[in-house]
Amino acid sequence: MIRSGTAKFIVFALAMLASWFVGSNVPPTWTVEQVTLDVQTDPDGRLYYMYAGDQTYFDAIPAELSQLDPDQIRGSTAAPLVSEEFVSSTALVDGQMQPVYFQRLAKFHWGYLSLLPALVAVILCWITREPVTSLLSGIVSGALILGQYDLTGAVLIPSLATTNAAGILLLYLWLLGGLMGIWSRTGAAQAFAEFITKRFVRGPRTAKLVAWMLGIVFFQGGTVSTVLVGTTVKPIADKERISHEELAYIVDSTASPIASQLAFNAWPGYVQAFIFVSGVSFLATEGDRIAFFFQSVPFCFYAIFAVLGTLLLSIEKPLFLGTQLREAMSRARTTGQLDAQDAEPLSSKELQASHVPEGYKPHIIEFFLPLGTLIGIAILTFVIYGTPNVQWAFGTALLLAVGMALAKGMSLRDVIQGVHDGIKGVVLGSVILLLAITIGGISQETGGGTFLVEQLGDAIPYFLLPILLQLLTVIIAFSTGTSWGTYAVAFPLAMPLAWAVAGSQDLAHPEFFMTLCFAAVMDGSVFGDQCSPISDTTVLSSVCTGCDLMDHVKTQIPQASVAAVLAAVCWTTLAWFTG
């Protein structure tokens, strides 16, 4: 492992030199991304399609007049005159010629060099165990490739001055940090741990089983599940000498995987927008595509094996246990040391112990009432609006926790100090989260995802397509740190490709083949996101369980990889029989 400042500087300097050389001397290659649109007509006859829940209107031109002809532009180093077009054509649908509409987007990439920013960040994270400078190095690498030498004005400020970045600061720094701090100051978290321990927990196994069951209950997935389960279970796990690596793996692997299995959340509505394929009857309407989503759930094998793997680890009957995770479990049980000797937990010491003022008596209701309010508001807003409003949920829970502490006699100074300590405890995690989002955007700008998708052709054995889609989406999600962003890149190309392969190779069960390919994209994206050190859920799992980021990544990858390999075997076997 590289420790010296000189060695780190050499790695950084070489990466920056390579990035500058690419940006200065290697012209980008252009291509055209064509997306089939599910078009509707309003009462005035205007064409529109639904995007992110909104009606997006457009005017189409005939395909023969398009300046973004994929065959002419693909592989060219000359920039096209326009960056976006909407074109119309005709196709045979249900025995009749009908109009079809496409959105064409000009995209560029530098081939394999487009992956350089993500590789720089991941490799430096791996060898230095220091995520902040590693992520900044990846951002600088991407900026040099893009020729954006004003790092603050052209890269960081546009990325951080967004609604997404503001939401992270509000939710994960102020609201989450404040709530965790208040629970630490009032002793509510410790009271909850003692309550659960006394009634349900009989050792490490039952403590981990509580964590696993809460992950199933909070099936909204992603950041919501990660934050709720991590902050709720950590006091119990710490008391039972469960290593932070174990806990982070359980929390992370019952977040997005369970969300794709118990998909009564925002996932189906988001994903369906990307899987329309012209002429495919079972994907024709939004209702058809959502039904197809749920039909594919039983074939999301990675999610099934990932959730099952965490259950077996919880009861300490794992089918496979990586060396580092085994060592972490042994260390925690025998010495009580929950982190490795050289670990740098993302949750600081302010959140590692309770600081209850003298004379203040903690009560379990101070934990359950804010937590119940948080969950109730999240569920209620999901029912009403179709997506949980986590800002409302956490904000109300924080205000309630503060109000209860003041009503019980805690001084305002102690309350504010608790909030202050909580915010201090998650500052590092919030910074890493913001940098991870920035490098994800940089990776998309350099065209890494576009290049990887372009590498798949239609002249491949049909039974290998699901595993190839899995590998492709794993790389994209690992490089960008986002499963939902990978869906937006991969699905519009993967689904038409799967349909074309099914038709060209005359498969007996094309819909079932499409189902397997859909599941491979879904699960490949989740797996890559889950294992990526620049993913928001990976960072938050570390923050909320008090784990070192790279310790979490290194101990999780072997466990998750076993589930991914088993899933690939299942998809390939089933795809073989579709022929």
C-alpha cells in the first residue's frame, strides 16, 4: 500500500500528465445516440413525450433531412453542426405503417481514455485509502481532458451550485447530521440500543438479523434505506461487537437490491421511461412497461442473491466469506475493535459516544417518535406524490427531536451543541458525496458510458447478451457511481439491441429473452454502483455505520461478486433455452 507523500505525488502527476496529453492532442470521436420516443398528442395536435414526469414538447423533421445521421457521424472526429434533433420516420407496427419518432443526440468520447477520470479516482482511492484527494484527482483529470482549466469556475461551482448538491447539504449534512447529533446528546440512540438488546438481541447474530430485517422493511431503497437502517442499527451493532465492515455490507446490500425486488417505490416509474422500443407491443404504453418491470423482478438474480447473502451473513452461515471480512469479524469479536487499526471512519468521534448532560434522563420515546414520524412522512408523501419527500421527513423528525429535548428540560445551548456535534460528525462524508457526484458528471461528459455502450454490436451469440450487458453496466456504474444514471445511458440502447438480436436470431421466446436482458441491466447497474467507492450509497453506508470508506469497499466486493457471478450463470443458462 502506498503511504509516502512522494509516491502519491508521483501517481497523481503521471495521471494528470496523461489527462493533459489526451485533452491537448487526442481529438474526440463523435457518435449519435438515438432514442425511440413514446410520443403522444395533446388536444391542440402538438407532439410530446413524458420525461421525468413532465410533458416535453418537440418538433420533428423527416429522417432524410437529419444532420445527425448515425451512419455518417459515427467515428468522425469533426463536430456535427447540431447537437440534438427530433426526427420522424415510418415503421411496420402490427401490420400497418405508422409514424415513429426518435431523439438524436450528438455525443463524443475518447475511446478507452474516456474512462481515465474514473480510473484515476478509483485507483488512487484503492492505493492511498484517502478518498477526498483521490476524487479531486479524478475531477482534475476529467477537467484536463475536457480542456476546462478553470477548475473552480468551470467544474466545481457549476456542479456544486445545483439543486442536487444543495439537497445533499440540506439532507445529509444539516438534517441527518443534526438528527444523529440530537440522538447522541439526548441519549435516545443508546436508549434504543438498550431497549432492543434487552428484548430481541441475544448476540451478534440477532443484532445483524435486526439490521437485515430493517433493510427489508425500509424497501424504498438507495439513500433512504441506507440512512435509516445505518443510523438505527449502529448503536446496537456497536454494543454487540459487530465490525463496522460487517454492518456497512449488510446496510448497503439491503438498500438498492431490495428496492428492485419490492419495487413499490419510484424505480418502476423512472425506469419505464427508458425501455420503450418501437414496434414492441408489450412495451407500447407506460402501463405495459411498468407491468414488464414487475414481470422481470423474479429474474433480477443478483438482487435475490445479494439479499440472501446478507441474510446468511447475519445468521453467520455464509456460503462464502472474503478474507478481509473474516478478519474484521474476528477482530471485532475478540478485541472489541470495530474498525481496522489504520481506519479513518467517515463518522467522526463526535458521533461515536453519547454526551448526555448531567441530570437529563434519556427515554426510548425520544428515538421512536422522531423515527416513526420520519418513516410515516416518507411513506405518506410516496403515496400522495409517487416519491418519498425525505427532506420533509428528516426535517420534521429533527424538529420533533429538538422540541422533545427542550420540553424535557435540556438547555438550548446543549441542544445546539448536539446539532453542532452531529454536523461535525458527517462533514467528511458530505464532502465525499459532493465530490462523488461531481466526478460522476465529469465521467459522463468525457463519454465513458457512451463509448462502452458503443462497443456492443448485434453480431453476438444471443445467449451471451445478458452477461455482456451485465458487464457493460457494471463498468459504467462503477465508473460513474450511479445506477440510475447508468439506466439512462444503457437502457435506451440495450433494449432495442436485445429486440434486434431476438429477431435476427429467430428466438422462440423473444419476450422472455428481453426480460432476461432487462434484469441484467438492472442488476449490473446496482452491482457496479454498490461496489463503487464514488457511489452515494457506498459513501452513506460508510457514514451511517461509522466505517472507513475503502475498508467497506474492499470487504464488500468479494461478497457482492459471488452474487453477481451466480446471477450471470442463471441468466446465461436461461437465455440458452430461449432459442
